[in-house]
Amino acid sequence: MHAKSTRREFLWQSAVATGGLLLPAQLSWAAPSETKMVITKWTGPSPQSPTEFAKIATQLTEQAVAALGGMSRFVKRGDVVWIKPNIGWDRTPELGANTNPDVVATLVRLCLDAGAKVVKVGDNPCDLPQKAYASSGIADAARKAGAQVVFLDRDRFREMDIKGERVKTIPVYPEIVESDVVINVPIAKHHVLATATLCMKNYMGVIENRRVFHQDIPTCLADITRFMRPSLCLLDCTRVMLAHGPKGGNIEDVAVRLTLAAGTDIVALDAFGAEMLGRKPSDIGSIVKGHQVGLGTMDYRSLQPKEITLS
């Protein structure tokens, strides 16, 4: 199917076809008026085992979502939720190339506890999907938490009109677009072309024909972000990759930060992520562009984010 549509039109047409009704918030993608950003940090003893690391990642995620008002602020009973981690690479968690699997699993559990009908987890990896899903630990963790783990079928991508400044149409995976709630949960890491891969960059995993974006990465990322507009973003900084990204492969390039940022302002989260990577927000073209076109603020401190310290 190759009919072109915006995300809003896609959802509206689906509702009409099924006799359903979309709420105004679903049509406008307006963020709730409550707290826009939370930062959780672990300051206790350094984890000495994968089990300890997992417990910390879980606590950071739980506390971040709770401080935003709980998952029920974003997920209503009967919702279909798509969680979009970074599962791009055939790398194990300690190498910092993919989202922490325990962060993903915790989000799955919180969504189901909030009444989600189904929670789907999926990405469009650069490496062989079966290997990336397995090595990252995300497939196993998500399934155990109750999610449907989805491998994106390349034949199902649908050309959609995203009405962007640079990208007018692009093949997007329809199951993601038609979900009631989209949760964007990347890991913060270096990227050889884009300088950093953060929340906005994570949306390259919902499309095909990604080479188009390399012509003007900042503008193209702003285009797809404006189209997708997630309900909630969490930026995984439990580990961050400081060099040789996005795939990495050397443990020396990874720093343990034991930090997580969550909120509804995608540009602010990316600005925070830039600092986690030792960069200024103004160093990252997509952050500057996102700020300029009104997707959020690169001055994340102006949001007065709640900071929660765990130990």
C-alpha cells in the first residue's frame, strides 16, 4: 500500500473506517501541561555485577516516570503502545550501542500496569535484526515483561506525506504510526555523521530509505520528529558511547553515567544528552534546528527539570 498520508490523517482515516473516535489530544499531539522533564541519577556505590546494574536502571526508569505523573498520564486503558528503543546493532549492553534492556523492560511493565491493551517493541536495525535484537538483550527482556517484540517487515513500510521542510515523503512503518502512544527511548551516544544520536535521531529507525537523510541530517531529523511527535521520551544515559559511534565495539569508548532523562520536550532531552556526551547543545545540528522550528527548547534548564538522586 503506497497511499500518502500524514500521521494525523492516517489515524483519522483509521478511526473513521472503524467507527472509532480520536480524542483531540491524539490529533494535536499536544503534550500535557504537567512537568515536562525529569532527570534521575544514581549516586550510590557503583554496580559490581549485571544484576546490580539492572536494578539501578530499573529504579531510575521507575522514578523518572513517577515524577512525570506516572505512566497513566500517557497511557490509557486499552491503548496500543509502541516503544521505540535503539536496537540498531549486534552489540551487547555493556558496549553502549543499544538502549539498556532493563529500561525497556521497565517501560513495558509500566505501560501494561497502566492498562495498555498491548505493548509492542521494535526498531529497524542496521545490523541483521535477529542478531541485534538478541545481542542487545532487548528482545528477551521485553518479552519477559509482556511485550510483543516486532521485527519490522520491509515490505510493509508505507510511503507517507510528512510535509517536511526537506523531506516531503518517506516510507514509514505503519504499525508505529497507528499506535495510540509512542514512547521514544534511545541511548545517548556519539555518531560519526550527526555528532550525536539522541531522541530525534532515534526516529531514523521508523523509516526506510535513510540515505536521503544524509543530505541534510538536522533538517531531515526535524521533519520526521515533527511528523512522529512522541507521547513520551526517555533518554538512556546509564551508559553513553563517547566515540566511534553509532556502532562502537570498544568498551573504552563507553562511560557509565547511571543517569536517565525523561519528558515531553524532545529538544530539551537531546540538549541534556549532548552534555552527557561532553558536548554543548549548540554543537549538535539537529538540536539547533529543532529549537529553531519550535519542536522544543535547547535551553533545557529553562524547564526547571526535576532532579531526583537515588543511592
